[in-house]
Amino acid sequence: MEFGGELMMGFDAFLGLLGRRRPVNVMISVTDRCPSRCAYCRIPLNDRPELSTSQWLGLLDQMAAAGTRRIGVWGGEPLMRDDIVEICSHAKSKGIYVSLDSNGYLIPARPGIFEAIDHLVIALDGPEDAHDANRQPGSWKKAMRAIETASGRVRLWTITVLTRNNLDRIPWIVHAAEEHGFLTTFQTLHHNDVLGRNPEGMMPSPAEYSKAFRELLELKRKGAPIANSSRYLESLSRWDDHSVTTLPGRFHGVRCRAGAMYCNIDADGRVYPCSLLMGMYPGALNALEVGFRKAFDAVSELPCQSCVAGCYTEYNYLYGLTASVALEWFAAVKDTDKAMHAAAANKTSGTKGFGTPQVF
């Protein structure tokens, strides 16, 4: 996001604190389909009909008119849609910053996506044994090929779901980021009962999670390429029981801004405050039936005020104008740009991507 866009997001946050509700940030789940079957996800099992291209383009027009400045595209796997480049390009044409989450399987076959988005986030849960244990056999090689393909061509982050399979692999992920020019982010197992399946044996204990987030906080303070804010990492290190994903009250200075500053559109068109409430929020309206703005206005009442979900905790700090978090995220974007340019230069000069450990 350019500096002017960041200033406008800050201005939106200021007006939000004064009581204005605006869907500045909208996550859109464009499909249930996915070529992977990750151990902790049941989204592909929903297998619902998808919105058409024209329906998504129309919703994007409505989002832009309502004041949306950023969308986060996810699924399922967004690249399963033949029209995903058109959808993302249309959002960019409206001045919306576009981020896309992917497992990486289809990235090498869909290079047109790089011009259609501003930011790519690829799932990476560690070296091959840990990543494949979290997701499915063969998934690591596909994620690595996606990172190699995308590196130097788009702002690139990875997202790691921390489980008992990879808690001890954090240094490997950080080293991979340093060697290959991307920033890393980390989160807990936090899908709700609709989106996730029971991760039997995969859920770390509260003590294990707290130790991992303290380790990440120390690595970040030493300059590791970790995009998560220090405030978020400290918050997750203090959370009492990570199997309890939401709390009815505030925690560590968080005031939830879901339904006021951001929301989530499900693959069927229903608008929810966030993904943790998808399929579980009785007041959700379908934007195709009532219009996006009316559906957004219907999600103002929240059953919770804090959670373990990384993106939402960060949004809540940002939209609460927590200065330290805003400065760290501004620095993370600038560091991402530097890493992208360095990776592009390495490709041009023929320099190999990863150093030790070798991954190809």
C-alpha cells in the first residue's frame, strides 16, 4: 500500500473511533473449492455453488462505493476460479488494495495473478515433514515452487499455522524468509466448528503456544523478518487457553472493530463480522439479496471482543490507532518491498534463491 493509502486508512481509523462505521477492509471468500485437504480444514467439504463473475464484480463496485480500501481474497483456494484474475483486477481498478491467500498449488500455472494483486500470502508450515503433516503429503514441494515463482514479482509473505508438528521449526521458517526474500506471519489453530475439523493431537498446550509466541517476539526484536506486530505476539503469549478462540471482553488492550471497520463475505454472499463467526452469526444477510451496505450494517452486534486470530487482532490494534502497531506494519510493508526488489535482482543475476537449508 502506498503512503497516501496508509494515511487514508489512518484517517478512516480516526473517524471510526469517533463512531463512523465503514467497511474499510473486507475479506472475501470466493470459493469453497481447494486442491488440498489440510488436516485442520473442512471448507472444501462445504462444496457450495459459487457467485458468478458478474456478481462478484457488482459486489466490488458496491464495496468501493461504501469506502472499502482493501480486500483480502481467500477460500478455499482462490486460484481454483478461472476468473480470479478478472475479479482481482477489477478491484484494483477501483483503487482497492488486493491481498490474496493461497496454498501455492496453482501459482506457477497462473502467473497472470501477479499483475492483478498487490500482495500474496502463501501458506508455509515449515520444512517438508512438518508442512506435509499439517496439510497433506506433497504439499510442501508445491508451496516451495510457488514461493520460488512469486519471489521478486509481488509483495510476498507466508503464513504459518502453529501446531505440535512445527512448533520447533520456527527458526527454519525465519531462515527461509531471510534467504528467499519474504516476511513471515504466524497464527494458532483457530477455525470455528463450521470451517475447521477437530485437529486431534495437533493442538499445542497453552504453555507450548505461549513459549512459541515468546520465541517469536524475541526473534522479531532481534530483527527477524516477522510481519506480526510485537503487540500481537505478546498478546498471544499471554492468552490463557488457545483452544478458546474468542472472549466476550477485551484482552490486552483490544477493542474488536469487526462489523465497524471490517467484515467477511462468505462464498455464498452472506456478510459476517469476521471468519470466526461465519456460519454462526444469526443476523448475517446476503449481500446479493439486500445489497452490500445493508448486509454490512446488519453485523454491528458482536458476541465477543477479542480473539486469537492474528489478522483480526492486528486489525483491531490498527483501527484502534495503536501507534506501535501502526509503525511496525508500516515498516513491514517497506521491508517487504526491499525484499521483493532484492529477490528480483537475485533472479536477474542468476543467484540461487534459498541458501542452507536447501529446499529444491
